[in-house]
Amino acid sequence: MKVRFAPSPTGSLHIGNALGAVANRNFGGTMLLRIDDTDAARNVPGGEEAIVDDLRWLGIGWDEGPVRQSERGERYREAAAGLPERFEGVQLLRPDGTATYHLASVVDDIDFGITHVIRGNDHRPNEALHRALTEALGARPPEYVHHGLILGPDGKKLSKRAAGASVAWLREEGIPAEAVRAYLDELGLPRHDVHLDLARIRSLAVDVLAGFTDDELAARIDVPVEVVPALRGAHDLNEARALARSILDAPDVSLPDERPTLERFRELRSAANGGKDAAKSIVRELKAVGGNLRAVRRALTGRDSGPELWAVIAALPRDEALRRIDAAL
């Protein structure tokens, strides 16, 4: 069994194309990555590299390729030589001698031994032509499996510029790759068209982040592992990074009126070891003496809200916490 994923190099993968890639990979057998780049007018500089990056980001590997149709022009012209210029009314070669989509796809499927062509329902009208063209070239047609498309919330074709419509958009929004892949795995081979469910993707992102170990999350957003407990509950990687920055970036505040609370915090932090338990003990001690916890938070982060105060205290090295307290005083 052999399948192929054949995107055109037009930039980051549309979420529908990503579904096609996952569907082919999950189908089983050997997978060929083929770049359908015979239509030069549609090709985008760096488009192939963007696709390869997206596939790797999603954890989708391939066994052969990438094969570029633009490098197989002589083979297509050779195949077309034994056929009428227009096969069943469809042009096979462009005026410049390059192969059209139909000829190039069929010849490649024959030459690379593709047994199953798995693609979206928008290609269903091409099946009869591709079968006939394959047989005219003396080969046995592969099995064709068509799946539903991912449409916009309004049920119309999903523009690549729409929210959630491209892998690049999802990555830039801080959605972890595991969440996008899980969503596409859930869809499988939909028999009918489906509407893009961005809320489901975001829900999966929360689950993925919750499943990361502290070390994994720290590595994913490049922060010290001590900061991670303060990031729990973040909805995506961008929010986790923003929370981390709210702790790691030193504030510029002056709180001389809060001297009693801040000096008591200084005493407690100076005497305590680091860690979660020590940080929670400091917060309890401050509450017991009526300390202004908001003032401590502002001195440490410059903000009135954010992660739980104990998590902020635990995330900051002792010397840095004391330096910030002194600066606020």
C-alpha cells in the first residue's frame, strides 16, 4: 500500500490540506511527499520550505520525497506523446510544454506506484478522468478515497486568511502542535464536509499544556523550570510566555508607603529556603499579620494581578526577589 500527499507550494498549509496530510499518514503504508509545482503562476517563493516546516511541526513524516513535478517535465511530455492533445476534452500540456495538473498527477501516481489516492471531496469530479487517463497510459488506476472538506463557520469555503485557517496562524497563536494534530486525528476521514471548530482546537491546547511536565513546558517556551508552576492554567503557549515575562521582567515601581509589609516580606524571604512550600508559608505569614499581599505582588511584578502570589515567589531566586523589594522601597 502506498499513498501520497501532494501540496502545491503556495505557503503555509491550509488546515484542510493539513487534514489531507494527516489522513494519508494515518491511512498506513508508504507515504510519498510530492510537490505539485507545475503551475508556476501559483508557486510562492519559500512555499515548499513552509510546507515542509509545517509537516514537521505537526509530527508528520514521509517515507519518500519530496518529488517535484517541475523536475519531471520530460517524462510528462513523453507520456502525452501517445495521447491526443486533448484527452476527453481536457488539455494535457500547456502552450509552454508544461504538464497540466491532470496529466502530471496521473503519470506520477503510475510511476511511483501509488495504490490509494486520498484527497478532498473537491477532487471527486476528477476521478473518472484520472481513471480513464491511467488506463489510456496502460496502467491500473489506484483506489480513490475522498473525504469531506473543512469549511468556515458559515459553511462556505475557508479562506486561508481566516482565523485558524492555516497552520502558520495556529502556530503564531501559540497553539501547540500536539493540539492541532489531535484535532485533525479526531476528524479522521470525514465522510461529509465539517466546519472548522476553533473552540475545539483551543480546548485541546489547554489539555496538551496541562499534560506537559514542568521540564517540557519550560523547554517549549524557553523559561527556567522554576517559573512553570506559575504558568499552569495558561490556555496556550503565548499566554504562558506572557505570564512568564510578567514574572521574569523586573518592574519599575516605588512603594514607600508599604514599608511594613515589604520589610516583613523581606525578613521572611531572607530566612526561607526556595520552593513551593516555603513560598506558601510566606504568604500565610503575611496574611496572619494583615500584610498587603497586593503590594508584595506589585513590588515583585509591577502588576495587580497574575499568577498566584506563592507561585511568583517560588519562581524568583531569593536574591532577585529581595532586590525587587529593595527597589520598591
